Amino acid sequence: MPAEPGNDPLQLSLFGQATPAPPAAGVVAATTPALAGPAAPDVPVAAGLPHLLCPPQAQRELLLDGHRVAYALRRARRRSIGFMVGAQGLSVSAPRWVSLAEIEAALREKSGWILRKLQEQRERAQRLVAAKVDWRDGSSIPFLGETVILVLDPRATGAVLHSADDTLPGVPRLTLHLGLPQTALPEQIRDAVQSWLQRQAKRIFQERCAHFAARLGVRLTRLSLSSAATRWGSASADGSVRLHWRLVHFGLPVIDYVVTHELAHLREMNHSSAFWDVVRSVLPDYERSRGALKSEQLPNFDR
């Protein structure tokens, strides 16, 4: 189940088999034919107006539809001008014999695509910042579609989930008590939470796989957790299934969809109409869960 090229590794997507793999996660690329002409020397980026995104190696800039765009230019042995838009901005690769004027003409020709991808990358960066977890007492994480408050509790053994059914409306009812002191480092808190989530993921996935394997009439030979950057899950003809542990952030309907999707591959190793009929036979409204899986923003566990 490959991820869609434009999405960040934390917001994984499903089943885009028809889309060619991008050069790297979060990177999109395009090419345009190159015409012969004298090469021009590179000049420094001008100071002043802000840029949409500015690569650290940016040597040049130009105005595209009223937006100042800085880009890193690399001369390479190739026949065409290539553009790549990643997390840090626009990079351009061009043959040594192509003039700067021709490169900028190609950039202007692709301005709509470039500006759109730069904006998507900027929004992606903003989402990642907003989703970054502040690993401290009182922070929260999603678990099975609910908010869980982290509590540093030296009296706790390991990590223990508590549930309160008498909370006020809008107040999370779940708290995860971690056997850590108030002086615990963010990395310690993150590692403890991640270990707990992975244990819960294995338990929940085993239960849901057993349930849906019986309904689909398939035999699951092995279940393992994955942390792949580009797939929510995978299935092999020998009956083994791998599921990304971070699915545990989602509610059960989304988990059930991914579980069913992978188990259905044990009957149909493709994405044909017959495959989707197998999925639909146990999850008639699977499209709703599939949409939620693509639209939800996962918490950013980076330090």
C-alpha cells in the first residue's frame, strides 16, 4: 500500500499503486526539455522580500506570478531541465550548456505547478509543527480515536491507562500514567509512550485480524508491526500481514478497514473490482474509513 507522493511520512496514505514513486518522501518533480544556449554564471540570492521556501543551497531567485521564489541550481549531465519541490523548497537541475535565461523561461512556464507545490510544502510544514507533541506531564496523544492525557506518576508500574466516565463534556476521560518522575526528559517520556502504543497496537491488531480473518475465510500465518514510511500495511501470499503500529491512533473503524484491506489480499492479490467486493462483503461503508485515514493528521513524534 504505497503512500501518495505529496503526503508527509507521518500522514501515510493507502493504495495509490497507479502513481509512480517520487524521488524521495515529500518530494515532487517535473522535467522540461532543454534547448542549447550559452551557460550563464550563478549569482547570489538577493536579500529583501521573503520567499515561499528557501533551500539552504539556494543561489538564485526570480519572481513567479508576484511571488519571490529562491531555488538551488545544480548543473548536471542530463538532457532536460528538472525541477524538484521538497520540504526546503525548489531545486533545479540543468545541463551545463543550457543558458540561465532558458532555465528561468522554463521556470516561468511551470510557475503554476511550482507555486502550487511550494504552497503544499509550506502547509505541510505548518501541519507538522502544529502536530508536534510536547513531551511533558499533561500533554496529550490520540489513541483509538480518543484523546489521552499523559501523567507522570512515579508510583505507576510501566504505563497504565485509566478511564474516568464521570468527566465533564469535552474533557478527555482517558489518562495514561507513566512510571516516570516529573524530572523525566522529553525523550524518556516519548519512548515510554511509544512502547506502550506499540504493545497496544499488537494486541488490538491481533484481535481484529482474528475477527475478520474468520469472516473472510482466510488464514493469517503471521502478524507483525511495521514502521514503514510509505505503507500502512502489506500482505504476502504466504498469509503474513504487516500493519503500521501508528494505526493505533485511529478509531476502530479505520483500523478495521486497513485490517480488512490486507486480509482481503489473501484472497485477491490485486486491487481489482473482485478485491473491493471482498472488502465490501464485511465493510459495506469502507469508503468512509478510507477517507478518514487519508485526511487525519497524526501526531509528530519527532524530538
